[in-house]
Amino acid sequence: MHFVIVGFGRVGMRTARVLREEDHDVTIVEIDAKRAERAREESFETILGDCTDTDTLDAAGIAEADAIAGLTGDLNANFAACMIGTEHGCRTVLRIDADYREELYDNYASEVDEVIYPERLGAAGAKTAMLGGDFDVLADLTEHLTVTSIRIPADSPVVGDRVVTLDLPGSAQIYAHGRNDEPMSIPLPRTTIEPGDRIAITAPPEAIEEIRTHLTPAVDA
């Protein structure tokens, strides 16, 4: 698969490395010349330019890309890049940072496929560790694991189950839960699954489809 990563800072760099380790094609778009050079030194195909410029994303191969992730520290730039990606039928991932406010989510979440909060995820890990939980699965994220979120269908067989008791295929681990379109957080012991909820998981890439099937109601023959 071909992915366009906008921004080669801390988040973009790590995301690009994981995707390449899984044998995906990755193109970096970076406006900062030093970061662009660093991406080239790591042998990533790199476009130096403004991600809000259609010509820049055209040069990055947006027309053939499967997905684009706006992972810079500039929310507006990330969103603009995602909107260009949408025009080309790409899956879109938008980064929102520590200054996250609920109105931002309302404004942007409906326009992209996924919203991620790297700082919030880090805080969730620290909280879990202090409460005695095991968050090593994220700290040790390598080519053997991927992170994704899944929305629970209304008639899923797991509706009514407690989040912490869900037994998912592929040794998947649930690290966050969200009610409908509310921000995701570490689930409490008594939190139960409701229709439309989202769960964030870590799992081997090859297990994702099996997990989605596990959460989908069986179809009568």
C-alpha cells in the first residue's frame, strides 16, 4: 500500500518507520528543509513543500495513495492536507495536539476518517502505568503491532459486555474506549459496550480483519 505522511517530526517519523517495516510504500511531505533532509537520509521518498498546496501532494502521489496522515504540529495544515486527500478518495488521519478542545473535535472529526491525539495517548499510558496497568504493548510498538480504532455496530454480539472483559482474536489489547464521538479514554472496570462505541486496540496487522469480523454480527446463511 502507498501512504503519504505529512510531517517528519516525532510522530510522523515513527509512523513512517513502522509502515516501512511492514513493507508499505511511504512518501514524506515536509515543509522544513532540515526535516526533509533527515527523511531523505533515512531513504524515504520525500517532497519538500507546503502540504496545503495541491501541487505538492500531487508530487507525493496523492492520486494513487491509499491514505494520507496529517501529522504535523499545525492542525490547519493537517486538515487541509486531509481535505485534498479526501478529493482523491484517500483514507484520512488527522493529528490534534495537546491544545485539544471539544469544539475542535466537533469541527474536524466528521470530515476525516480518524483523529489521533499523540499527547493524550501518552497521558493515558502514564495514567495506566501509575494505576498498575500494563501499557508496554504501546511502548514496544514495532513492525509486529499496529494501532487502530473500531466502531461497534448496533447489533454487535459484544454490546452489553464490559470493555475490560472483551476477548479479541490475535492477542489484541484494548487501550482506550469512547462513547459515540466523545474523546477516548482508558475504560473503567464497569464500562460496558454500547452501540456506536469505539475501541482502540493494538494487534498484529494480519489480525485486524478477524477482529472486525469478531465484532460484527453473524450473517444468517
